[in-house]
Amino acid sequence: MKKWLLLAAVFFAFSVSYGASSGEEVIPKISERRDNYIDKASISHEENVNYRVDNNETVRILLDVRNNDIEKVELIYGNNRAEMSSFGNYKGKEIFSVEVPNENFSYYFALTDGHAKYFYGKTQGENDSEIIPFTYQRSYDFTNMPEWAKTGTGYLIYIDTFRNGNYDNDAIFNEFGTNNFSAPTGTIRSGTPRRSLATANWNTNPAYKAFTVHPWTGNYEELDSWEENAGNQIKKYTRVYGGDLAGIIDKLDYLKELGINYLIISPPVYSFSNHKYDAIYMNHVDPTFGYLEQTGTNEGMDVKGTVSNTNGARELDLLVYNAQQDKNLLDETTDPKTWKWTNSDLLLAKLAREVHKRNMRIIIELSPDVTSNKFFANLNPKYNKWYRSKSDLRLDLNNPDAQNYVFNSLKKWILGPDETFKTYEDDDGIDGVRYVFYKNENKKALAEITKKLKEFKPEILVLGDQSRNFGDDIQMGLYDTGVDYNYVNEMIKYIVNSNSNYKIDNVEFASKMAEIYNQYSKQKFYGAEIYLDSLDTDRIYSGIINPNRVFDRNNSSSEYKEIRPDLYDGEAVRKLKMLVSIQMMLPASPVVYYGDEKGMWGSDYPRNRKPMLWEDLAPYDNESDDISKYMDRLRNMPEQVVINEVEKKIYYPVAVNQDIESFYRKILGIRQEYSDLIRNSDFKILEVSNDPKTQARVNEFISYYMSEEKRKAQTYQKKVIEVKRPDVDYISYELTNGKESLVIIINNSNDKYTIKALVPKLFGEYKDLMYDKKYYVSDRTIEITLKPKEVTILYSK
């Protein structure tokens, strides 16, 4: 009998590889390793940065194959060969990778599955002597990643709504100009009437109201008097709250104590809009962020350049451009030798120095090719060649003069008023720039700007906006590293979404985490900015109660629920903590969007940019939303929610969530304490409960645990009980530098259960950093109870 089975097995293997009778290859219905079949159509590799990741001294080579299809893959390069490792699968695709010395070489792949062999290069076949190999040439255009930027924690600030530190500089009109408003009333502290802070033609028609900043603590949905008669394009999108650079300086100690390493601030440059992404001058700070009326002081700065800060001078007037004379009232032209430091400019330098005193760094955002219709080059035909098309007001940075203007503007902010780089403790220049909203046609020119800036200060960090081609951008030297929304997209699919069209299981999530990590070089991943939300998305806290959609899509629709999330979903805070824990426990650079640590909420722009919740400004007015969105649960709303059926509105309280803020402080404290480990760590998936290899072991232990619960109840309580089988859904991964280890376990189940979790250590102990518990290792496992919807963080030497 055994002999017959052996012969049958041999016959089956032969028939799979070569065909049972016809000589044709037989394709198995289910792909399995060692089935002597290779799915050739599923093999994929291209000669680009998506499959070849430059890691300075090494290069990572990637190959896609069909999931669970290939037993072994080798990279044949030059006269060498290296076995590749599988790091996961996603939607039927398995990815193999290997790191080899970063030098010029030709290469191809050798795939083995049982008796089947296949060679893959520019040509493919079963005879390696006929293969035309791929070629690889090392690039030397990569930028230098500064050490301070690796795995630091960032904090993104929208200046207008972070903190109002100087009420005298509150805006007196917005981007629609003074003709749309009556003259402002009142005076500032110096006694100067607000209407005289700018030489302007105010509208005398009684129907036009004076422009006012919106009350910081007011109901967001209520309109100011000037908004009531305004068109929809003006309402809420063009209102101003009065945040400024002085407000950021006021809160630097708060940010330092929170655990922040560097700040990213929205553009501080001169513009009439509230966001300042459309510059009028890139080489001047907006007076509403600094001073409308100058003070005559130099903010304690050492100034090598020329200063224009005459006491009582009106900065808005000084920055008026005269197209006939081709200069403003400061006598500035496009020649940087004519540029001056205004009082507002010096305040940015003061902010930089105050940041450095606290051992933090500061980065400014800039749209390097986006201009206002009031930008000086748009007002003078002399500069027509600065644009590809005047219709979209985008600069053509391939024009040398336009490029030099942007470069010199950034150089001004990076070197500071002393025009030199000293040490970071007393430096008055910014530490980096984040390019946003730039056109693809300007990438090459921006790469040249980046190169020139780093010649003046090598340790600056240059960041790029979200891009599907970040690998190409980094390789061409456009920026040091990019903004990554990929992780939050996958986290939402795994943790938040419930609809099968938008949800993934733990195997897919773990594989996607590994895939994203392996798309970066190791050094670049340390600086990659991992966002949960930002100025351009809905708040992640609100996203939790608006699930089952693609991330950053349908996030400002009329159906979007604007209510404070914990009043709608009792699990919202717990889910938020899960997302934040994963964000903070990656060997990258997580960025906190201002107010997330306070539990702020809101849909996409403009509601994601509401005023920061500060305890010293409380109480805040109740906010409101349309009642129609909540008809399915009006009777179950918490008593804090007021239902007004006459107005068809619900009203709910606005307050800081102390639980969320305490959690942020705890997790950021952990990240700070173990920053050296995280900064030098490798990322590795350990276990996935749905993976077949893990599932059998988990099922065995869960069954044992359930029987033990029954036995204990019967033995000690004389009861016969039924133990419900828990829904087991967890992932674990490790961050290690070879000497220390962090093990992160994500329990995505609503159940509490005990498992034997696989750990890398043979013996010893792990410390639970959230609860200060200890777990002892036995046969490379620890017995641990996972709480519902919670992330456990373990540490061991």
C-alpha cells in the first residue's frame, strides 16, 4: 500500500510539471509551495525605485510573485548570488526582498518551486544562459538626511487658529480686499485707530460691514455680521481667528513638555488669505502674524542685513508694490541685496531662536510656485516669463529669475537676520522647509533649489508633499523624505471600517505595513512623516465615526457627522488610542496635527482648522449640526446633547478631552524614553493571528484556556459554565536594534482574551510600558491577556 502511494505521489508531481498525458503543463487550482509549478504571469519586477530602494551603502531589490507560490528566490548579481526573503503578502501578491552592496551591477532572479525552476530578467526562461539581465546604476543625487530629523516627533500648526498672542495684529480685511468692508472701528494699545493701520478705500455703503476676526470660543457654525450677506465662497472659508507667531512662542513650553521635537508651521509669508499658501511676497512674514504697526525693536536679534522697523510704521503700507517703479515702499526689488527685515520678519527669527533654546527644530511650509493675483510679478508685464500661464498664477520655476526669487526667499529664512549658521542653540534661522502644492513640471527646478539650500546649511530638512512617486522624487534630490498617508489609510481599513468593501483583515494589514516599510530606504524611512490627519484631511477622531470610505474622500459631504465623536460612539476614544499607538510605534517620524492631543474633531477644510482648544480660554460655546444626520439614534443621545426639533439642530458641548490628552502624554513619553532604540531599529512582523501557521497554535491555546476556565469554575465554584469563544484578531511586530526590543501587539477584537504570544527572546522578561507589568518568557512565548481594542507595548533588553 505504501509503495503504491509513493508511486502515485511521484506520478502526480511529474504530471503537474510536465502534463499527465499530453505533455502540456497542468496549472494547479490552488497555488502551494513545492507543488512543482511556478505562476510565471504573476512575476513582476521593474527597473525603477519601486523595486530598487537605495539605502546608501546597500540597495534593496524587490520581486513580486503569486502568494504562496514560490519555494525559493535568489538574486543573481554580477558574480554573486543572494537568497531573498518573503516579508508578506497582500491581495494575492507575495513580495521577496534582499539587500546587497550598493554598486553598479547586472542582475536577474532564479525561482525554485520543487522540481520547477525559472529565471527572470529582461527576458525569461528555464535556461539561465539565455537570460538578458536587468542593469542597476547607483544614483548620487540623493539628499542628506539630518540626524535630528530621524524618528523625531513633529507637530503641525495652522498659524491662524493655534493661538492668538497679539490682538493688535488681528486682520482688518481679508483676501476680498478693503472695498468689500466698511472701515474697522476701535484702536490698538498704542492708540492708533485700526482703520488707519492701512491706507485703504473702505466701502461706505451701509450694507457692507466691518471685517472682524471670528470669536475664538464661538460656535463655528454661527456667522459673523460681515458673513451674513456674503456669498458661499466667503462664508467660513475666508474668516480669520487671529492666531500668530507670538501665540506659538507663548506655547513652546507646552509643546516641549508634551514631547514634541520639531514644529511644522503653515506658511507665515505675506498674503491676504487666512492660509497664506498663495504668497504676495515669499520673502516677508505676513504682518497679521507679526506687527501691523512696527515697534522699533529688533526682537533681540543680531542683524547683519538691513532692518526696517521704524516705531509706528505701518507694515501693510510698506509692502505695497508699485509696478511703475518696480519696487515697494521699502525700496525692495527682486535683488536680495535690497531686501530688508521688517518687525514681522524678525519675529519669525525670534520664534526660531526660542525653538532652538528648547532643543527643538522648526520647519515652514511653502507653496513654492503658487502666488496670489496680488503677487508683484503678476502686476508687472516685465515678469510675464515667470509664468507658464497667467491664468493659474503658477510660477515657472524653470525660469532662472523665478527660481532665484524662491531660492533667495528660503535662504533668507534659513540663514536668519545674522546671515550665518552658528550653532542650533543660538541660531536664528529655520531648520527646514516643506514644499506643498507644487506642479510636477517644477520638480527639477525644486531639486536644484534644495541642492543650493543645503550648501548653505547642510543640516536642514527638506520635505515633500504627499506623492505617489516619492521614490523618484527622493532619488532625483527633490527632498529628503516625504509625507506618508499610506499607514493611516491601511489602519482605517483594518481598525475603523466595517463594510467588507472597505475593510481588510489582519493578514492584509500586516503585509501592507511591511510593504510600505520596504518601499523606503532605511535611512529615509526614519525621517518619513507619518500622518493620521492634517490641514488637508478630516480630523482622524471624526473619521472614526464616519467610516467605510476611502481615506480623505467624502469627508466634507452633507452627510458627514460633525458631532463630538465620543458623544456618538462610546468606542471612539479607544479606537483613536489604537491608531495613535501604531503611529507612534513605528521607526519613522510621526506628526501630531495641532489639537489632536486635545481631542479636536471636524470634517475636511475648513472645519479641520478650527481654533485650538485651550483650557485658559474656556468655556467654549456649544457647537451644532443638522439633526437629519442623527435620526437613527436621537433617543439614545447622551444628555449633554440638546435636540432642537424646531431649528432642526443638535447642540453639543465643546471641551478638551482629558483622557485623550493624558494618553498622548503617556505615549509620547514612551517614545521619548526609547528614542535611541526607535531611531536605530528594524521593523519586523512577528505574528498574525489569521495566518495559518499562527492560527493552529492560537486555536490550540484558546481551546486549552476555555477548558481551564470551565474546570476552575467547576472545581472552585461548583458551577458548570459555558465559556464563549473569543474573537481572536491580533498582530504583533518588533522594533529592534539588536540589543533592545520593543514588541507591539495590536488587539483589534472587541473581546478580551489570553494568548501565548510569540516573542524573539528565548528567555528573560518583557515590561509592559503602558501598565508597568512584567511578563516572563517561556519557550519564546509569553502568556498575556489582551484587552479589547488596545495596543500593548512591551520592552526588553
